[in-house]
Amino acid sequence: MKNFSIFFLIFISGLFLLPTCQGADGKTKDSLTKYKEQYRPLVHFSPQANWMNDPNGLVYFEGEYHLFYQYYPEAMVWGPMHWGHAVSTDLVHWQHLPIALYPDSIGYIFSGSAVVDVNNTSGLGKPGKPAMIAIFCYHSPILEKEGKNTVETQGMAYSLDKGRTWTKYAHNPIVPNPGIRDFRDPKVSWNTQTAKWIMTLAAGNCVRFYSSPNLKSWTLESEFGKDKGAHGGVWECPDLIKMPVKNVKGESKWVLLVSINPGGPNGGSATQYFTGNFDGHQFVCDNAQIRWIDNGKDNYAGVTFSGIPEKDGRCIFLGWMSNWQYATSVPTSPWRSAMAFPRQLNLVKGKDEYYVTSNPVNEIERLHERKITIKPFVTKEKTQLTKDIPFTLSPVEIIAEFSLPRTGAAKEFGFELYNTKGENILIGYSDVLKKFIINRQNAGKNDFSKDFKGIHFSGEIRTKSVIFMHLIIDAASVELFGQSGEVAMTEIFFPNERFNNLNVYTKTGTIQCKGITIYKLNNIWK
Ligand code: FRU
């Protein structure tokens, strides 16, 4: 995101001139929260009103998942950033809470993370009451306007009441700017090897690692990535995670997530990842391959929850369901943007590499309202499924398995969602390219950006004998998990009428559909 300073002026004038659309305290206003709007996500988190981007401060504490997020409460476009706040006890139903962090004299509150300081290393907790600590990027619109390089520093705030109220640390900033223009999005985690906190920070075209015994004073350890990975744009929102290797007992490795904007595989924003090792000081990656957490156009700035209890042990990832190419102009109102569905990441050892799989968290089962199964069939033409589905097609979850005959196999096949206005979206697999495809060329409104319309591809898949597709379809989005999570693709769409019809489509050839299960999902806001 560039040109942050122009928003400063809008912000200042907004404070005096504009009536607040959503109460700046974040409280529900009934007139705005019917959640009946045409494109309102029904199984994804979205703010009641106004602008949202990255998820921030993802942390689990005493039975609650906290979702803070980049929020501008005065308009439906990006502006001076606050941290909005919501909590959930099950990762799918969310309760909106008042804004957690407001801009102050140092600057706007950009992206960052939150941890629970269980051992009170910071001294900010009270006996029996560990502090929840938010570490975020301060972005100074004043220094930006002056053309300085030292615009971004890191700050800290703490809460002793489960994130409900926050106090900014008295000695902010805790990490000064060393002269790097883009210096932001601190993700903090506890490193057991060194018994220190590690801050993973985006610093221009690389990531920096800092360590601290107490969350307050930080020492630079190392840098990673100037000559590794994708560099189509600035690096943002990194995350460093230790993960067990799912299929090798006793082995674990480190995964580094790095969002970049632009430079994604299908244009604009996307999140790449590296596998490797981290010794508490330095990250060394396994190979120079460029790999993406999600190959769709609409999953950005995703990071993982901290504080997940050991007995759960999952690595839970949440991304922002949009793309900076058009995020500020998508045709939704009175809000803009949603979060993708929370995912469980796993690390798998393949033939000659380790790779990350993504699947929706199991809690999706809590939303299952009705289930239908479609018996196996063989087809070489469009097969209408609508007549077999006694409920509306969003939100739904679809799980399907296909195989291709030895001869006469279809070149491409998958699902077509369509409406009576002749609009459709294809979510399929190309057996020619060995890639999954989402085609939103004709999916409704797209004139708000030249970068929206298009056909988008995953990378080439590893296992090709059977094709699995797992879809989550909401009012204005689809998430595709292919090959048991080896591929993930998230895309948004804006049809002029709901997509309420479903076909299995094939192009030039035959497929065997081994079974389709469709779940009607409950609206999370009811
Ligand atoms: C990523 C990003 C972050 C920054 C925030 C500002 O989408 O540009 O790097 O902290 O958004 O809202």
C-alpha cells in the first residue's frame, strides 16, 4: 500500500467533519447490521461497516480466538489505520468488539501481532493475570509527508482484561527505524531454543529477525531473503512458524510466510512461503523455489494464531480475502473486504521437498445444516446438479472426487456455478496443464478494475491419479482446496444475481465422478 500520507489529511478532516458511520466505538448499530446485503459473506468474517484489510494480533487466550484487523472506521476505503477487534470461541462465529487500538501522536496503527506473556517477561502482567501484548507497526503520516525514510517504527500495547481495553506502552517505539522505508508488520513468537522472543519483521525486500528477553528491547539477529523467493513487490506481513512434519514422526521444520505486493502468481498481492531451519538466530531455507500459500487472487497478508494450546497443536492461518489491485473499489457496501475461512496448515515431506498444505479448520462442521450426496457417474458433457440440491447454493461446502479414464479423458473439468443472467464462474482442473483453474471472466461485475476479470491458475500438482476438490462457496467468494490441501485458491466474485445453479462441466472428453457431497452451511451471523 503506497501513498499513506494523503489519507492523513482525509483522516484529520474526517475527525471534524464526518459523522461516524459505524460507531467509532465499534458497537452494533442495527440499521447497519442486518447482514442481508447482496454480497455479505455468510460464513466469513466481515466488519459491520467500513474498510478492513489485514488480520492482526491473531491470538488464542482463555477460550477465545482474537481477531484484530486493519480498520478504518470512517470510510469504505483505506485510511488512518486502527485495530478493529472481534472474538470467537470456535473460529467460525464472531462477536464484534469495540476498536482496540487508535492512531496516536506517533502514527497510524499498521499490522502486527499479539502474544500472551505467560511468564511475565515484560513485567506488564499482574500475579495470575498475564498481559496480552500487541506489537504493531507505527506509520507516521507526518514523517511520510516530509519524505523521510524513517516513517515506520514498531510499538507495543498491553491489555489485562482479555483484550477488551488497551494501554500503549509508555516508551514507544520499541524498535526505531534504521533508515528503511518499508519496515513493518512485526510477528512475535516465543523461541524455546534460546528462551527469547523473536520478532519477524518485513524490511523492504527482505525479512529481519530481532530477539528480546522482555518484548521491550530488541536486538537485530539476522536478515533473510534479499536474493531468495519472489520480489515482484515489497515484502509484508511475515510469519515464522515451527511445524511438525506430518508424515515423518518426530521431525519438525520451520516455515516462513512472506506476503508480497505486487508480484503474486496471478497478479497483485499474494503470500509466498519458504521451508527451512531456524536456530533462534538465522533462517536458512531448503531451496530457492517460489511457492505460494494460495494461488488465487484473493488471499493476502495471512498469518497464524499464537497461543494455540499444545494439546490442540494446530497451525491456524487466516488471510485477508482481497487484493490491493482492486480492494478499495469492489462493489460491496456499507463495508469492504472479508477474511478468508480459517485454515489448518500442515507441513508434508514430499518426494524431494517439504511443502505446506491448507485445509479449512474442522470447525466448519459446526456449520453443517444439511447434507446431500450425489452418486458416482460418468459424463462427457455438462451435468446439471441443481435439481438434486434442495437448498440455495451459498453458503455451501462441496467435497468431490474425480478420476480420468485412460483414453478419451476430458482436457478440463470441474464445477460451474451460474445464474439466470448468463453469468458463471468455473472452478476446475486442467488435465493438460495439471493445474487447478478458476475462471471468473464472466462472473458478473468486473468493471471496477481492469485487473479483476480473468482465468487464474494454481501451480502444477504433485499427485495426479485422482482429483479431489473441496470448495467453500459464499455469497461472493469461493475457496478451493485441491488434492487434500496441496493447492489452495481463493477468489471473490460479484454476480448480478446469486449463483444458484451448479453443473459439473467437462471440456472435450470424459470424466468419472466418484462422488460429490454437498453441505448447506449455516449463516454464522444468525
Ligand atoms: C499489507 C499492508 C501492511 C501494512 C498494512 C497497512 O496489506 O500494506 O504491510 O501494515 O497493510 O494497512
